[in-house]
Amino acid sequence: MGKNIVEKILSTHIIEGKPEKGSEVGIRIDQTLTQDATGTMAYLQFEAMGVPKVKTELSVSYIDHNTVQIGFENADDHKYLQSIAAKYGIVFSRAGNGICHQVQLERFGKPGKTLLGSDSHTPTGGGVGMLAIGAGGLDVAVAMAGGSFFLSYPKVIKINLTGKLKPWVAAKDVILKVLEKFSTKGNVGCVFEYDGPGVKTLSVPERATITNMGAECGVTTSIFPSDEVTKEFLKAQDRENDWIELLADEDAKYDQIVDIDLSELVPLAATPHSPGNISTVKEIGEIDVDQVCLGSCTNSSYTDMMTVAEILKGQKLHPNISFVVAPGSKQVIENIIKDGGFESIVASGARIAESACGFCIGNSQSPKTDAVSLRTSNRNFYGRSGTKSANAYLVSPETAAAAVITGKFTDPRDLEKMGIQYPNVKMPAKFYIDDAMFIFPKDAKSDDKIYRGPNIGDPPAAEPLKDKISGFVTLKVEDKITTDHIIPAGSKMKYRSNVPKYSEFLFEVVDPTFHDRAKAIKESGRDNIIVAGLSYGQGSSREHAALCPMYMGVKAVLAKSMERIHNANLINFGILPLNFKDDADYDGIDQTDELEISNIKEALQQGKNLIIKNVSKGTKFEATYLLTERQKDILLAGGALAMMKK
Ligand code: MIC
Ligand code: SF4
């Protein structure tokens, strides 16, 4: 029987478990990537594993998130990561070299390989036919130490592309269409595999935009075939030898097939405050725009930048607009300089930002109060830009450029009426390449000493699972609570290596009293419990969304449903993830209710539902859980690190 691409890669990487849908399999990881905001914790945990060198084919440590460097914290973390890379045989990508996903795609992505990254947008690598998955830092540390990565054997959804994009319609509009069809919830355990005659019309950077933002649907990953277009990209990166052909067999089977005709798509936007709120740009109307941000790991490639540069040639930005441009990598900057694009971007009035996450993570360029901000990034969650009252819209580079000129939300097709022609930019046949901002293990100078600034604290240890959880609903939240709601990034991200300090900001945007209330409950010897609606933990892979609650004495999260990476992070840090057997029971709980969950160990061992007593209301209801035997062992041991040491 024929195989799809996902099955092909998994079949050559499965080490443990059976390839049956929904059952857990352990796979070999060929490459890993970390970034600095998740990396410090990942490497502190890796150090605790006592492995002398990484065991992967390639591991890369990027500095791209915390590059603002107000205060010593970021710079200390960078130095720590550099000394770790030198000691353990990891490639170090210095601050300034670019955003991890863009750089990994350019310099290291290989069709047919597996990549695990401590960042949810790792699936960007699917653009070159890699099985690239985002995970918590601890799971990445385990993979670097040679351990398997465990995932639920996925359902594969084929997205059958036909036709060809019309001028002014972009890859971003394709993924926004996918988000309209699938939404940001309900896709756990699925992979999107792109196929069909439309695939060959998309370049690798366009494919990467699409796989990058599949993360917003909550799928395990997204992948494109590796074909002649992939070969052309790798050739342009001077890596033709890394190419293999990887196509689905003619008779490959899929769990679902969804058709998208590229030629029918129009410019789209995700409206505040979710990447799943999709409208056409026309429907939104000509509202005034305050800020336009071009960049992020979704849309910061050479073609994205050059397209905008060509549109803006000879144009000046509208007086009401602040226009920020952050090219995705040093390579992108050098190539757009060579080809004249940088000049027209600067001449248009852009504010050139560092090649880093920057505005996307809200640690710089926060817009004004009540601003309308058009961003080519992938997330417009409430408060993420750093300005709570701002309204962020996610759009293509073409739509962003149109607003720079007009000062309003503008369908880019209307630019033709102003005499601006669609630029139709092509990728160069050969990029200018300079790898000087990497430090490769062979060139790294290591005296085996690890640099540790005062910002770096040891990760707190989880406690073994209790048989009885008895405490209070410290917080009851609605559907679609993202990791940005749980623990903010932005200006607070510099405390990633200092868990007690960072924990002070838990649930800051939802309820700023959470930290103090949780602390009081913990100090009184009782447990904190969180109750949530659908799709809890959407978004980032940040394990601090589990680690900080663990530090504050959260013992269980009871939700209608939970997202994959966050669920795994909770287990890794010894927090019990539970689901309502009957979602209607959610309505019968109030914040501050006292809850009791007894006989937990026996129930887990026997696979029985847990009975939750609501002491305040005098009621009882059942909770279910989706835990494999391995995950139960992790919880019983007191988290993944404790389990590894057993
Ligand atoms: C994000 O886009 O939210 C981040 C910042 O890149 C996160 C990682 C992190 O929180 O450090 C992600 O996507 O996983
Ligand atoms: Fe960085 Fe934004 Fe991409 Fe996250 S989504 S990796 S913050 S550019």
C-alpha cells in the first residue's frame, strides 16, 4: 500500500511503539534547534542529564528572541548559551544572525529528516520536506541526549492545492484560508500534508510561510513534498547535496482531504485577537492604520522583503504610519542590499529593526494606545504586542505594503489603480552566503567552563504526584487561553532564566491577582487548581507556562480540551492534565471553589476516571485523562527530569 510523506519519514524514524493512529510512538530526532528564550531552561536541564556531547546529527542554539538587552540579563543568557554550545558540540548562531526558523531553513533544513525545536514554529522546516516539530525545552534536551521524542501517531490531512496564486495574493493568504477552514482548535494529533498540482507553483519560502503558521491550527506539524522546487532552493543555498526527492505515493491514503484552489484566493487578514478570526481585506474596509510591521519567522524571507521593496520603490510612507522592518536573517539583509531592495525600504521611511523576533514577541515596537497594527507575523493574541488596547491584524507583506502607502487597510490589488504594478519577485538562483555568524563546534573554544550570570537559577524540581489533590480553583478561565495569557513574553521575557521572578507575572493579562492568591494558597499547604475551557494552552511551546505554575503549587489543570505542546509540558513538570467527562460540569464550578481529587494513583493505575468533589457546592463529577503509561510514570516520578534520573 502506498505511503504519504509523513508515513515515509515516520517509518524510518520510529524506535518505540506501533504505527497505529492515536497510539504513542517514540521517534529518533536528527536535528534540534533551541532559541534563547526557551534555551536556557532546556540547557540547564540538559546539563542535569550528564551527557558529554549532543547525540544528534546537528543541534543549533539560536539567539534571536531576547536581543533587546536592557539590563544584563539577556547578555548573560547569551554568554551562558555560547559556553554550553562550545562544551557540548552545538552550533551557535549569534545574535544578529537571524530568526531561528528562517536561518535553519536556509542553512540546515534537509528533506526527509526530523527536526525538534523548542519553539512552536519549528514546522517552518516542513517547507523543505522535513518532519519538523515544536516541543517544550525539556523534550528537546532529551532528544539532544539521544532519547526518543514521543508523539501520538498522527492523522494525516491532505491539503490538495490546485491552480496558481493570482498577483497580489500571497502564501500568507493560503495559510489564513487554512486557518479559516480548520480554526485554532480541534486539530490536536493531526498533520497537514500539502500535495496536488498547485504545490509546484510555490517556492520554498512560500511553503515555509504556510507550514510555519500551521502551528496556529494546533497541528503536530505541516509538510510539503521535496521536489524540483526544493532542489532549486537548496542549490541556491549551495546545499544541493542535501536534496532528496520525497513525494507521496500515487495511492497514498489520508484521513481527510481538503481542496484549496489557489487561483480563487483573495487577500485575507486575521482580525483581533486570534489568528483564527479570518476576513477578507475588502470586508474589513478602509480603516485607519497606525503601525505596519514587516518580518517575523512567517514572512521575513528574501522574497517577502524584495516584494515589499519593489512595491515601495519611489513611495514614501503615509504620515500616520510607523513602519517597522525586521528582515529574517543576516543572509536576507545581505541579499536585499545586493539586489537594491534595502535601499527602497529605507527610502520609503521604514524603521529598520534587528534581524530578530522583536515586534512579534512584543519586546519592542509596541504600538500606541488603541492602535491598529498590521503585522506579517503569526499571532495577534490579546496583549501580545505589548499594548493591551491595540488591535493587531495579521496580513501578507503585500497587504502590509499597501497600508504603508495609503495609511489605511487596503486591498493590495487596488494599488494597480494607483499605477503600482505587481512586482512578481523571484528567488535568486544563488544566494550570497556568509556563515561567519555561526560558531561551529570545531571552531569553538571551550575550556569546559560554563558561564553563569546572576540571572541564571537552577530549574525548580517537580514533586512526585500526590494521591490526593486538595485545594482551590485559583483561576477559572474561558476557551482558547493561550500561553501568552498564562505567562507573558515581551518585556517580562528577560526573566526566563529566573523562575521565581518570572512566576510573578503568571496570568498577568487575565487576572493580575493570580500570583498573590496562588502564593497564599500554596503557603497554607493547600493546592492550586486551574479550570479552563476549550483549547487551553494554545500558541507557544514555552515550558514556563507549566514550570511557573508548578513553582506556584498548581497541581492540576482541568480543561474542556488542551493543546498538544502545553499538555506535554504540564506532564513533564508534574502537573496533572485533566478533562471534563461532561463539559457541562465546567458551568457548575466557580473560581475559589474548594475541590478534592482523591485516590489518584489507584485510578491512574487502573485506568479509571477520577472523581472530583466540589466541597463548596456539595457536588461530585468525573474527570478523564489522556495519559499513556509512560506519561503516568513521569507524573508519578515527579516530572520528566526525575524520571530520567531513575
Ligand atoms: C512565540 O512566538 O510565542 C515564541 C516566543 O516564539 C514561543 C517560544 C517562547 O515562548 O519562547 C513559541 O512560539 O514557542
Ligand atoms: Fe520569534 Fe515571533 Fe517567530 Fe515566535 S513567532 S519565533 S517570537 S518571530
